[in-house]
Amino acid sequence: MSAVTAAAWDARVARLLTRLPDRGRATVAWLRHPPRRWPRLLAAVALMAGGIFSILPVLGLWMLPLGLALMSDDVPWLKTPLEFSARWIERSWRRLRAAWQRRRRRRP
């Protein structure tokens, strides 16, 4: 694993935490504290299991990446694929958004 990629992932998670509501930010910050390894792993597994059952009303696919992000604090090799996936999603979103904007400009 590249130390630069792992650092980029940690920075990305820190930036995303600033966008959470106060209660969610406090919960995730509490879970990410290093001595809380077992509660963090249990929460990560529960979130990923909830992501699998996304057809239910409250549970959803949003739970799967959050669970993987929490687990990446304890399983360092997850940081590299998660960072590459996040970069791919951002590139794809930018391209799709640019295509939508070009299409809107062409319409009368």
C-alpha cells in the first residue's frame, strides 16, 4: 500500500466528516478514536450488513461504503482500493455532469 494513497484516503475521510451533521460527526469521530477498535469493527460489520439488505426502508446502500470506511482504520489494505474507487467515482461524476451541462446548453 502506498503511504501517499493511504494519507489521501485519511484526508478524504476527514473532509467528508466535516459535511456530516453534528450528531453523525460526533458518532463517527468517537468510533474512529484508536482505542475503540472493537466497537468500530462491530459498527462497520453492522453497516455493511445493513447495506446488503438495502431493499428495506431504512437500510440502504449508503451503509456499505460507510462500513468499509470505518473498517479501513483497522484493515489498512482497504485504504488503497477505497481511495482509487473514490477517485474513479469523482472522475465519472465530473464527466457525467459536464455531459449534462453540454446537453442543456444545446437545447433551445
